[in-house]
Amino acid sequence: MITLHHLNKSRSKRIIWLLEELGQAYEIKSYQRDSQTFLAPPELKQIHALGKSPVIEFDGKVIAESGAITEYLIERFAADRLAPIRDSQDHIDYLQWLHFAESSAILPLLLRMFVEKDGCNTNFLEGYAKTEVEKVLSYFNDILEDKTYLVGGKLSGADIMMSFIVEIVQNNGELGQYPHIERYGALLSQHPNWLKSVDIEAELDASA
């Protein structure tokens, strides 16, 4: 059985969605952020040295990093449903989007959030983060102009990974600036297993 170590209000929610799409048996061990620092609890370090989430345990292995978890589980259980055919152009695009979510896309969003939380005046970082966020989100928005899903016209692991980026944009009240991301986000939010992941996370939070 797959065990997901899940941290509330984190990137781990999309792994719940993925697990629901896979249809494999799994269990969730839930952790709550510290109410003051908003950091993960020290118990997560007993699972993985970095003390972060998501982390899965499966077949005696501990696997960290959302992209690695998503790529591995899809290859193992749903390569015919949630990924394009290997060696195709779509598969190359799929891999790029799968890893774009946790590299080019997330970094400027996190930088901007950290600058805002700190509240200090910066010589460089605030302007850099703002420019990079606009560049990344405009690129994402433009790519979606003539697409429903990111790759091959159907749901894939790339969409599951990028759903977290859409959530950030939505939570920041910026969807109106990016109409194609807004339309795409509405499409993703209609998926039954996405809705189920939302309900599962809410239940985990309520029971904490």
C-alpha cells in the first residue's frame, strides 16, 4: 500500500488527487503546520531528513519531491492514462510541464511571498520577483490560449502538478489577469477526484 505523508495547506494536496486518479490502495498520515510559524512539524523529519511534504512510502522506499512522486507513480500505475506515449513530442512536453511546476513556476511565486511576509525594503529582490512572476504566469497563460489540458487534450500528470500553481494564482486574487489560466483552473476544479481531494484535505484539517 502507498502511504502519503501529507502536510495541511501544502503541495501535498495534488498528490491526494493523483492517488485518487490512480485508483490504488493508499493511506494518509496527516501533519499540521505550526499555528505560529506555519512551518511543518518536526515529526516529518522522522520520515525524510528535510522534514517536508509530500513524501510517500512504497515498496520499502521513501520518495520525496512532488515531481518525482508524480512521475514514478504514473509510470508504475497509469502510464496509459495519465501520460502521453513515450518518445512522442507530447511526452517531451509532458515532462517539461511536470517539472516546470516545481522549478521555473514556483520559485518567483515563493520569492514574492517571502518578500511580502518579511515586509522589508529590498534593493533588488522585490522587483525581480514581481517581474519573474509576471513572465512565468504570462507564459503559462499564453500556452493555454488554444488548449484545454496542457498535453494531448486530456488530463495528465502535468495538469495535476500545475494545479498548485493555479491555486496560488487564485488565492492571490490574480486569476482575472490571466483569463486562460482562469478557464483552465475552472476545468480542473470540475474533476471528481480533484473535488474529492479538496474534501479529504478539509476532513484532515477538521479532525486535527
